[in-house]
Amino acid sequence: MDAIRSRIAEAIMPMRVVNTHEHAWQSFTTAWAVPFDLPSFFCLGYVAADLSSAGLQRPPDLFDYLVNPACTGGPEQAWETVRPFAEMVRNTTYFRYLLAGMQELFGVSEADIFSDRWQTASAKIRQFSIDTAGCGADLCRRMNVTITIIDSKLAPKDLARTANSEHRILHVARVDDFIIEARGLASTLEQYPARSLDEWLSAFDQRFQEYLNAGVAGFKSGLAYNRPIEYGDPAEGRVATIFRKGILTASPSEKAMFQDFMMNRLCRKCIAAEVPLQIHTGIQAGNWSTLEDARPTALTSLFQRHRDLRVDLFHGGYPWIVQAGIMAKYFPNVHINGCWLNSISACAYKEAFRSWIQTVPLSKIFAWGGDSFPLLEHSYASLLGAKRILADLLAELVHEDYFDFDLAIELARRVLHDNPAAFWRLKSSS
Ligand SMILES: [Zn+2]
């Protein structure tokens, strides 16, 4: 078993990768050069949610010293505030996935950060952050990431801000602000005053086209953070009446009908433009969300309705990892993506892939997306973890005689690179 594991790991670790989902666009530019150190490295990541969950109430000015050395407190006060809670989340994957990356990038170990060596460790991290500001392309080369699909949340005119990097980037865009108040509907209505649904739809179509003209390769829906992702198919006339009365003052059920209508509109626009739609399902980042809203099987009627929509189903739908896989099994147009999942739970990632490998065609599984904001260094750590877990799982499957070594390696190459490269219609060189 150990010999198989090492042979598989040796093959996987240097493999090319498509980063299927990323937010850390500032890492590719020099526009954002805020240094980070040990306490901020943790508080800028997903583990911040676990620190809050453990009871940390972070003063809003705790990290002001990073940009303004005149601020009192400094790293000492920050680590004194964060450390007791960091100690309480040492068990969670949000915390643990960062460790291997911290060791490789900064030469800092878990033992260092919880000892009197923490200040030296913090200084090393800070120095790294200063030396490598804007060097996202170099880090991608180190990760052997050939292309990154970026969800920058920028307006069409601002997408070029990510462009000063030789690393290949594809953008996906969000238009959730045309759909729901929690994503900015009120201010988008001010920006595009519309007296009728027709006028609103032409504004929506215009924004969609502006994104295409700016070069986006697909769209992303994050509505699972804000409402249940079950979408009906209301008639346009009914929605037009609701809109004309005033969408912001409509009843909750009328608003939901409008949102359903807009989501279907987005699907149709994606199909017509021949671009994919990435859909968040499963656990939401942060605290206080409604997990049940994000159940992947709630998308069933949407998928039945839009059979030509190319779907990238995110985060393995965790905790509904098996059900999300079955959505990719049922629907020829749906692909299952394990992005971010290995940073949430190493065990869940392994179990998800065990289940998907046994149920989903191997061309329809995507292994990894860093999904970090704002630090690409977190994605570096995440990728190390994902490859190690995949190597463990594939070694187990070969050992159990589920399939042979060669198929295990082909599968790894496909899920890490070739499948997303084909999905995004990349040339074979990338
Ligand atoms: Zn994301």
C-alpha cells in the first residue's frame, strides 16, 4: 500500500492544474500591497469563521498597524487577541489545511506559532508578503496552475485591473445584483431606473453583454447565500405586474417569484451565449448562514428546465456530497466541482471523491479551486492538501482493486486539469 501511495503521489504532485474557482485577484497585481503577518494570515482566511465560532470578537481596528506603523497594539496585541481562539480551532480543516503551505512558503511550523518563536515566525510571514506582493503569477507557476478562473466581483469596466500578469486568467461575472436585495438590487435599480419589466430586462441584458464584451468566460450565481436555490418558472406577465408595482415593496413571495424569473433569464442568457454557469451549493463561508438554503438537489427543476445550460456545481454541495454527485450523474450538462471542499473538511473531500469516482463519468469531475480571498497563499496551501488527499484515495482504490494504477493516474490528470480545461474550452497547451 505504501509503495502504491508513493508512486501515485509522485505522479500527482507535479501535475498541471486548472484553478477552477478563485477570488484572490489582487495577488496578481501590485494594486493591493497590504502586508500580512501571522495573526492576519489566519484572520484573512476561512478560519476566521471558526475563530468567531469559538468566540473571538475581533476589534475592527486590530490590524490597522499592518498599513499604519504609528498604530498602537501591533502584532503583539493582535496575536494576544487571536491566539486563545486559534488554539481552539487547531482541529478544524479550515485551520489545518493552512499548515503545510505555511511550512513550505514561509518555513513556519504549527509548533512555532504556538511557542515563544511566534514573533520570528510572524516576521518571516510579513517579509514574504512584502517581497512577493503582486507576484501571483510566480506562485501559480510554483503550483503548476496553468489557468485560473477568477470571480473578482468587479464591474465590467474594472476587469482589466487583474490583467497586469502573465498568468492566464479567465473571468466569471455575477449579476446577482439584478436579482436580489441582499446582493445590491436596490442600488442597481437606482443605477438603471426601469418603469417596466421590459426596461429592467434590457438593462440586465445590457450588463450581461458588457461582461461578455469585457471578455468573461462564464457567470456565477451566489444566491445560495441569500435564499433557497429552488427556482420556479413564473409567467412573465405575472412578474411584470409585480415589478411595475415596485419590486422593493413587493411581498416576500412576489419577490421570490421575481428572483425565480431572473434566474431562469440568466440561465437562458448563458445558453444563448454558450458560456457556463457556476453555482454555489452547500456550506456557505462565514457564520450565520442558512445551510438548508443551499441544498444541491433543490436545483433539480432548474436543471430539468435548462438542459443545455453548462453547469459547474460548486463545493461538492457539502454536506450533500453524495446527492451533488448524483446531480452530475443524472444531468449530462452538470459537472461536479470539489473546489474549496478540501479546505472545509479533508475527510469530506476524500469521501466525496470516493463517491463521485464510483458514480459520475470521469470526464465530469473537477478536483480543485482555491477559492481564496484575498491571499493566494491560502490557495497554495489548499492545493497541496487536495493533491495529498487525492493521492491517498487513489492509492486506496488501487489497493482495493477497484481500478488499476494507470486508470488512477489518468483520472487524477483529468480531474485536476484536463476536464476543467475542456469545460472552459481552453487550447490543449494550457
Ligand atoms: Zn468562492
